[in-house]
Amino acid sequence: MLDIRFSSALQVMLLLATEEQRVHSSAQLAEGLNTNPSLVRKLLAPLVRDGLVETTKGRGGGTRLARPAEEITLAEVYRCAVGDKPLWACRPEGEHVCLVTAHTTEFFADLTAEAERAVLDALGSRTLADGVRELHRLAHRPRTE
């Protein structure tokens, strides 16, 4: 099963970044994600906890970025969304009967750590503001059919 927490959290953050000064309700954000407000509130919880967004309750309340989009990296959004969950999970260990079964877990853990570092490096070099600029570029490129 694919984990869509990062892509969903990123979409919420990009929605907030497109109009940084505006406060968005969970219903408005849910409409942008084509989901329900309850799921959006669950996505927002770690983002609030880690200080990437701030929320206000009551009439006229909602959610907005806690810092400028230029200061929030995609790596921060990723870490909030997935926590300490590894990029991939290794198969459970079985009996060690050969070279492969004796060392696959360690090999796979090293491989996963290397891939995770590469992902975080790539995401750490891009901000939400970069993402919004990229979305504008994509929206204005000529369509090919």
C-alpha cells in the first residue's frame, strides 16, 4: 500500500503557500485535496506540532503557514508527515542459511539509510516557495497533446 502522507501534507502546505497571508479553513483545504476536513485536520496535527503551520479556532479561524514559504523546506514537510518511519521496510528476518539470508537485513538497512539521505538532501534544498514557483511554471507551459 502506498503511503500518501507526504504528498498530501505537501499539497496542503503548497495550498497555504500560494496565499501566505490568508487563513484557510480545514473545509477549504479539504476541497483542494478532494477529501474531508477530518483527514485534513489529521494531516495538520504534526505540521502544527513542529511549528510549520499555525491554527486559530473559532469564527474566522483556520490555518496558515507559521513561517514564510521561503523558510520552510520540503524536507521539513516530509519529516513532519512521515516521522521516523523508514523509506522502505525490510522483509522480516528468517533463518540464516546462506550469504543472502545472513546479511540481507544489514545490507537493506544501509541501502535504505543511503536512499533516505539522498531524499532528504533533495528535499532540503527546495522550499515551499520554490514549489509554488514550479507550479506556476507548470501552469504556464505550453500543453502538448
